[in-house]
Amino acid sequence: MPATRILACFAFASLVIASAAPLGCSVTGEASAGSDDPSVSGGQDGTLPSTASDGVKNGDETDVDCGGSAAKCADGRACAKGEDCTSAICKAGTCAAPAPDDGMKNGDETDTDCGGTKAPKCATGKGCAIHGDCTSDACTYDGTCIDEKSCTPHFGGDTCGAGETGTPGAKHESCCTRVAVTDRPAAQGGAFSIDKYLVTAGRMRAFVERWGGNLKQWAQTKPAGWNDAWTDDLPGSEAEALAALGPDGKRGCNVTFDGGRTYWQSAPNGNAGETSDFSKDVLDEKALNCVPWHLAQALCVSDGGRLASNAEITWVFENRGRQGGATTYPWQWKDTSAYNPSTPDPRLSHQYNYATPTPPASMRMQTAGGNTYPLDKAFYISPPGRFPAGANMHGIQDLAGNMLLWVSEREKGFTWTLSWEKHAKNLTVSNWNNADGPQGYYAIGARCAKDD
Ligand SMILES: [Ca+2]
Ligand SMILES: [Ca+2]
């Protein structure tokens, strides 16, 4: 039998060249536990049968060394059913080439008939490998097309909600989750959508990094809702973006002066002492602060919306669409137990009541007035959604507390929604005082909204 085995192999070798199949022709006169023994089968322990690369069509193969329990067959080889083919399509006994209309995820498609180099782009919710696979140009770190480009990373992208990341019982979702508010009458502005969560530092990082910091170039793409008059106030390079999100020209944004920032960067302006005490991942989850108004507006526009207005924030803060009448604080649609804004309360991030879990041993401490506390004030800024008991009747989180907010009514306008520090409630638009530095504050952040 050795002679015939070798011959079979040579005969196959020429066939192989024609079909460009892998050369598996190591058959010798010793090979052989019965090339045509139908009892040979594999797969039970996850390995291919010994006949899977013997250069002969045998066992349950549908073509030489492919199909059945051997490797899947390339396009053009013989098959019995879709499972025999790499394309998953068996047409009239032959493996068909992947097509964008064959109802299968095949070729380099990232989901059924979409993504990759040949099929159309994928809709929201479909699988993807890179941003370019998605019609939204937004592929998450774990391979799903979403609507908003800034929520594609993990930290600050899908770490919003109750519980800390990595702890049992944490209930997290996309930080770009939007809530439709349909209970505002047309006479008062009508329906709108508003982000359930405050903008995270990680969302800003995704935006900045996608453009290499050159957000002037982003503005030149004429995004819907962007005003060209604002473009001069955007960074034009990575260095300018880091400066815009760094400590200078702001209040409370110097770590070394009892402030803190949540947009991580290494040694701002070469000052190692200004490096945050917390890691990039930890900060990316937190609400963004020390952000200039124009940069916050640009992020929201990039995600298809704009900064929420004070009117919209007030509407949901006070549950104004409520049947039983408006409330003073967001949670009071269901919880009317006593609240004293001068003391810490578990319903909101206020009065320094949030503490970053497991801070690094290297965290700098400061002693003043007999108390010792973290020097880097980012310690007190929470990731959005960590105070679920304070949600309004639509489920919107952190309406009270954590950050005061830039608003869309006017440039550098902000509203008082209580903060992680001690700021009070006063839902009117204030102008950021240029004398205090034009570009940001450690307790002003952002929330995006959208016309409906
Ligand atoms: Ca074989
Ligand atoms: Ca397909």
C-alpha cells in the first residue's frame, strides 16, 4: 500500500496548486490509518481527525481536507452545507464567495452583511472592529456600533451608573445614554432629549484623541449646530488641547493649589507636581471639570447634540412635567424625606461626600484646621450615576450635585446645580467672570442635550 499512498499524494499535489489549498502532503508510506475508513471522525475533543490534512478527501470531508469535521472549505470547493464553507454559504454543492447580501456574517464582515471592506457600514447595535465599520463612525472598545463617538472607550464610555467599576452589583451602561423628555409643552420649548449622565473626562479624551487635539480641524467639517464664530476658541493641536484642559487660566484647577482636574495628562507644562494623584483610567470615569465652555459645547455637538440649556436642566431638575406638581429637588417625586443642603446627603455628590475608592498610597495629603484631606480635589469628584437615589422622575442622574454646568443659552454661561464642593442651587444663568480666568473651574462640568 505505501506505493499507492504516495501516488495519491502526488496526484493531489497538482490539484492543490490549481485550487490554492494548503499543502498538507506529508503522507508517506507509513501514513495511514486507513484513508478511506469512514469510522474516522474528529472533533469530540476539539482536535481535527488525523485525516484532516492527509491530502485525500476522506472521512466526512466534502472536498480534499475540508468540510465536515475537517477545516472549512475555501470559496469554490465542494460542500454539502453552509457549515462546510469559510463563507458559510454552500450553493449548489460549491462554497460561494462571501457577499453583502447572503444573510451571513462572512468574509471580513463584522456583522451579518455589514462592516469590513466589501459590505455596507453597520447600523447602531451591530458588531464592528473599527470605527469605519459603523455608519455612525463609532465602534466601542468591545465591538459594537453606537451613535455617539465619545462613548466608544471603556472608562468614561460605559462606566456610568450605580456601583464602582469592578465591584459586585455595579449597574453600568453607556455614559451617552439619552432620555427623551416629552412632557414639556410646546409653549415652553417642547420635547427634548437630555443625557442621563454628566459628561465624563473619558468622553472628552475620546473626542480630543480622535482629532489629535486639532479641534479647529473638526470644526472645519461644519458639524450641524456648530457656530463658526466659536472655532477660534478651540485648540488647534494636541499641545493646545492639553493646555485647554490643564490648570492654567482657571480657578481650582491646580492640584498644587488645592484644586483638581479630571482630564488626566502627564506633568502639565513640564510641572510634575501638577500631575494628578489618580490614574488616567480612574479619572476618565469621573465627571469632566476644568473644561472651557467652547470645548464642552464642541464635544456635545460632535455627539449630535449641544450643551443642555438652563431651561432644560431646570425642567428636569424640578420634575416640572410631573402630574402632582414640580419639586424643589430631583428626587422629591418619590422621596420627600428631609433634606438639608448644608450637610452631606447620600442622594447627591455635595459637601465633599464622595471618596475615590482605593486611592493610591502615593496620594498627597494636606493638613489644615486640624483636618487631613487629599490635596488633589479630583478625589471628591464622582463618576456619573453613583448617587442613584437622587435620580429625577425620568431616571436622570446627578441633576443635583457633582458639577455646576455650562449651559447653551450663551457663551461661558453656567447654572448652579449644587456641586461636589459646597455650591448652592440657583437655577439661573450666570456669566463666568473673566477676571477669575475665562476658561473653567473645578466645579463646572457639562451635560449634553438635543432638540427632539
Ligand atoms: Ca483528508
Ligand atoms: Ca455576508
